[in-house]
Amino acid sequence: MTQSHSRTEEEWMILSVKQDKKERKLYHLFAESEKAILSVHEDILIRYRLTKGQIVTEAQADEIRMEDERYRGYIMAIAYLGARPRTRKQIEQYLNRKFFEADNIQYALDRLEREHIVDDEQYARQFATSRLKNRLKGRRFIQQELQQRGVSKEAAAEAIGSLDQKVELASAKKAAEKKWRSLKGEPFEKKRKLMGYLMRSGFPGDIVKDVIKSIDLDGEEDSFEEDDGLLLDN
């Protein structure tokens, strides 16, 4: 007859709890040896009531370690946000650089979204409005920037669609006035260059055409030929 042997789970008694000298919210838990059996954030210490004299099993220690890493990822993400909003993708990339496991990163991101600390749609609307007014960029350029920051195509398109066309026209005029002063060449050539600059800045063709027609570019009166209108409609 084969005799079965059950594995005894290892357990420890916490003999001391010491605060980390550099990271004040980090605590080290010691058992018989001088090596810490656990190092946890202050909030996890309180949640699990980890005090001197408590018995901790191996399974409990594994659970506490997992919860601690999840919580640290969440806390680190909040600190990364600071006063500057960021997208879900940007936070994910940041936590990846800090070598958090994928499951724990997803936990932190999902929690941040549930608590409305991270909201890509709100981020997209605020970013688009700010970029249009302060950086004098058009909707096409802004949409590309949003997608580069990890905002979905749908959220980026919705944010772009909510932009005020009058504000965009005013931004395009301001950008044109600033650029015009640095352009060289004959008036017609300068207008060609200005048109290309505004298009590369992401302003749509109808906006660019209105700017070129309405803005006072040092009083020059020559206008675009028919082919200019065709180019702007592309």
C-alpha cells in the first residue's frame, strides 16, 4: 500500500514591522530571520492588519504580495497623472516601463476608469480644444496626435467633431498671420507656401481657402487660380 504524504504549508509569525527609511509608506515585515518576509504599502498593511504577533501562511503571503503590487501600480499611476491628464495607453506604457505584470497593470487601469480618474473621451475633448486655441493646429493634425496618444479612432473623431468651426477659423487666421511674416518670395509664391503650411498644420481645405481669401496679407490683392481651389479640396 502506498502511503500518501500531505504537504505542510509554511507559516511565519511576524516578529517586527519596520518602516522603510527612504520610502515612508513602505513597511517591511520580519519573522525569525533577518530577511523580510513581506514588504508592503502602508494601506495594504492596514487592510490586512499586519501587526507584530500575527501568523501569516504561505498562501496568505502570496495573496498579500499580489494585492500589494496591484495597489502600488494604482498608486503609481495616480502619481504619474499628477496635475496633467493622460490617456489609458500612456499610463499603461508608464507602468510597463516600471516592470509591473500585465494583469496588475490592467487592474490599475480598470480601477482608474471605474473611478473616472482616467477618461479617454474627456481627455480627447480637452486636448483638442487646447491644441486648437493654444498651439494653432487644425483638426486633422489634432486627430493624429490623439491617436498617437492611444485615444481610439472613435473618441478622437468625436472630439474633433465637437470643435467649433469659428474657433478653428480664428486659429487658422492667427497661424497664417504669424507664418506670413517669415515667408520669402513673390506674393503668389508666399501664398502657395502659406497654403501648404496651413494644410500641414491640419486645417481642412475650406478653412484654409477662407483664410487665404479673407486675411490681409500686407495688402496684396492677387488671388488664387482655379487650381488652388482644387488643391484645397483634396
